[in-house]
Amino acid sequence: MEQTKAASEQLLALLDGRRLSPAQRRIAQYLIDHLSEAAFLNSVDLAERAGVSQPAVSRFATALGFQGYPALREALRPIVLGSVAETPQDVRRNEFQAAIAAEEQNLATLHALAADPEGIAAVGRELAASACLPVLGLRMSDPVAYYFTYSAARIHPDVRFVDSAGSAAFDLLLQARQAGGTWLLAFMLPRYAAEAITVLDEARRRGFKIALVTDSRLAPWAEHADAVFAAPVGSRLVFDSHAAPMVLAGLLVQAIADAEPARTQLRLEEHEALNEDHGYYLN
């Protein structure tokens, strides 16, 4: 029955799927760690304990679907009073297990995408054929975009990483277009970099087609793209985790490799020869 569930489990269910800012996640973390106490604090005290501002507490309650913090507090109190007791180790275990379970679900969504592999393969052929391939990844999207760029550069002759906006990005797009680039691959993951939209607009103005990796096909910036791939991100931890986007990036690299098998084999052999000459790796 619901009242026999651990408080942390019920709180994690309340937080599930919410898009929270870092400050709001600090509040959520404080609630997870100190729920029996926090459920009876006013918003000012909770803000002080969590190390955030009082308006951040109000915005946190609104982000969870409540009209304000008093309504959230009223929802938390029955969770505390009706739940089974749990140790700090129980709380942390529930939190970690919930984060892993959420990522497992995110990865499961990629099975539907892979069930129709032609969609990925078709874009892979286009990216492989782009004589120069710029890759956009700003802020939190940077690590996933860099993973793709690092890998794709081993099998594609000209991959260029766009990791900043403004004039530097515009220069790179111009140079990529002059070098024969026809496609841009963009990664836009939460928290979404607003300045990435200016780069997408400039890419479109330069004549690039755009392949977009984001967390939802319904994202408003999807309208900027010719091909959209959705890979949900994990939001259970202090910062988003990117298991599904990383796998999707790997699938796109594989699609590029499959599109040009002879070129891929030649370039990989050349990299292996370089490794043997200079001992890049320990094995």
C-alpha cells in the first residue's frame, strides 16, 4: 500500500520527470536527505537550510505542479507521517537506485529508434558525404558533442567542433561551408544553451542542413532541423546524466562508418599504425 512505502521513494516519485534548475535540485536533495524535518519548515527556513533564495523555493514548488510552497509542504507531511522509517543508508540507496532505473528507462527508449535503423543510417550517409562536418555542442551539451567529434574524426576526413557561439562560431561555419560542408550535427540537451539558436540560424542561412540530437522531438528548436533524434536525459542527480544521448552519439558514428566502409577501414588502420609508432595507449 502507498502508506507503507519509504518516504524517499514517494518523494522521488514526486520529483520524477521534472526539469529542475541546479538551485531547485539542491532543494530536492535537501528534502531527500532531511525530509522528516524539512516537511515542517517554512519557505524561508528551507531556503536557508538548502543554501538557496526564498524565491527559489517558491519556484521549486511551482515546478513540481503546486500553486506554491505551502501546498507542497501540505503534500509532503502525509508522506512523512505515513511512511515507514528508514535509515540514511536506505534514503541514499533509494535515491541512487531511482537514478539508475530512470537511466535504464531512457536507454530503453532508444530500442524503438533502433527498431527502424534506416532513419539513423540515412542521416549517417548524409553526414558521411558532407565534405566538412561541423558539430555543435554548447555548455552541458559539450561533453556528448565532443565524444561524437572525437570518434567521428577517426573515420571522417574533416570534423570541426563548434563549442562556442558568436563570431567564432560564425567564422567556423563559413569556413566549413567553404570546405564543402553540407550538414551540421547539433546537440541541444538540458539546460539548453539559448545562444545555440543563433548558431542554428546562421547554419541555415549558410545553406547547411541540420541534424539535431535533443531530449524531445517536441522541443521548439526541433523546427530548425531537417532530422531530429530524441534521447532523454537523466534528471535524478544534481546534474543531468547523458547515458542515452551518449549511446545515440555512438550510433550516429557507427552510421557514418557504415556509410563509407572502405574509407573507415583505411583511416582506422592509419590511426592504429600511428598508435603503434608512438604508443598512445597502454594496451
